[in-house]
Amino acid sequence: MNDPMKRIKEVLRWKEVNRPPLNGHKAAAVLVPFYYDGSQWGVLFTKRTDKVETHKGQISFPGGGREPQDASFAETALRETEEEIGVGRQKIEVLGRLDPIVTVTDFLVHPFVGIIPYPYEFKLNRFEVDKLIKLPLAQLIEEAGSQTGGSLSGLDFSFNRRGDLIWGATARILHQLLEEAFLRARPQEGNAMIECPICRESFDPAQAVIYQDGEYCSTTCAQIAATEGKNTSDQIEAEEVKSG
């Protein structure tokens, strides 16, 4: 992997992001913070304290609910990052955004991807953040790849590093990025593209994920079909709400 950040930037540059309505969910945003330590790229996570109202003790990305003064979801993600770990919003390079997800706590979370300075004198909000967790990108890609194409019993992926389990919404956001940037092969020259019955995106059939009689563009779409037996794009949002 010569330059993983170049690949991430390319994917985010051309990504068409889904923008579902709130439909009664609470609006929130998070930042997926990348850093470079001089030898390799890594991803920064926070471990939440037991004092916070939701997701006590869980591994997460910096972020939170949208406030009235936030001009955009990106502003929410940057403000929350500054409040939680002390990285000023002017020091963060925002690369793009991912598809929103719905959590079990009824938040519609808009994920953004950015690069933070490193090394950096982080200032943790001790009420919200217990500690920071830094994981190499290469290891996360390897672990995500080992889960892709496996069991279709559920929508969540998990990452377990040194006893810290990354699961739920954070794992889903992370896997979405890693799958699109590194795990989903590019179309082979000469292959006719086909349309995914779940998300309606065109993809190379040589890279299809097969489930029963269907061909899907990704493991996530195959899992949606497996979980509820649905295969139409107008049902995706309902499926995400049920499985969030």
C-alpha cells in the first residue's frame, strides 16, 4: 500500500453521499480523525467515560449532537472534536464525508473524515473522554478484510485491539470507509457493469458479493438483503433504522 491517504482522498472526492431526512431522529455528526506519525497512517478514537449520558465506556469517534449554532454537520463534527480532545477546528483538514447511519439510540449520525496534526498536545474533556486510542490504519484494513465476505448474520463489524472493542456505530462507520477505499476492488477493464438491487449503484459483477440468488455490490448490501429479505432501494432507509 504505497499511499493509503491518496486512495482515501480519491474515494471521498467522488463519493455521492446519501442525505436521508431526519424522520424524527436526532441529528449528530462525528469526525474520523487520521494522523501521520512519521512512518504510517493511523486512526484516532476516544474511549467514553461512564459519566456521559449515552454510549458509556464505548470506543467512539469525536462527535455529538448538532447544536442550533452549528451552520452545518461539518461544523458540528469540528466543534465536538475541539470540545472533546482539544484539536482546534482550524487545524483539521476535512477530506469529505460518508453515508449517514442510524444508531440504536436514535441518532442520525453524519460522519466526516479529516486529518489532524500529529504529534499534538491533546486536551481531553475528562467528563466525556477517558482516554485516546491510536490504531494503525494498516491493521484496521487487515482486520476489516478478514470480516468482509464472512457471516451475513448481522450488520455490525467489530475491531478488537488490546482489549478495546470497537463495535456498533463506530465499527460500521469505520468499515464503510475501509470497504470503499481498500476492500472493494475497482472494475476490471471490459466488464459490463450491473446494478446493485439494494443501493442501485453500478458495479463490476466480477467483484459481486453473492447471497442466495442475488448479486450485491458490497457485503453491507448483501447483509441488508439477508437480514430482512429486502432488495429494493426505497426500503434501504427503513432497513437502516431497524438495524441501527
